[in-house]
Amino acid sequence: MLGSMPGKLTTHVLDTAHGNPAPGVLIELLQNGETIASCTTNADGRCPEPLLADTNAISGPAQLLFHIGDYFRAQDTPSPFLDVVPVSFQITPGENYHVPLVCSPWSYSTYRGS
């Protein structure tokens, strides 16, 4: 049965302004306004572990908060336009989600990867 299979949620952050992965970015996973998981990206711009190792644990609306303003300030990028980027999406139990953020101080993009 598909719904009983464990899924996971992973992410990474790419800094297109500097052409690098973005290390040191705080990422929070929220559901119903509460932080249920968080991580700080490593040298490859990735969380060392999945933010959610079993998507059967939650379902419905969720939100990732990418704290990229702090990252760009640490890169000596003056007055970044973006601070905390929210990405809202739906979690279906048993599904795998990879939700990366591609960003600069002025713009961002995301998608559901594999």
C-alpha cells in the first residue's frame, strides 16, 4: 500500500549571485505555525539529514522558511532585499519531497525536485 511507505523531505540552497552552494542558511519546517524541524545548511548548501525522515508523520499544509537574509549579510552583501523566504506546500504521506531554493539577494525560485 503506497500510503504506508515512508517518504522524506530534503532541501538545499544555491546562491546564484555568487555561483555557489549556500552554507550556513537556517531552514525551518513549520506545520500549523509551529517549527517541527530545522537545520543549517552545510558546505554543499544541503541539510546534513532530511528535514523530515518519514512523511507519514505529518500530512497537509507545511511551510519551509529559508533565512537567506542572514546568509547574504554574512557574505557582505549590503541591504539584501529578501530576508526570510517562505515556501508553502502540501505533504502527502508516503511521498518524497525535495524542495530546493535557488536565490540571490533580489530573487528566488523553487521547485519540487526528485
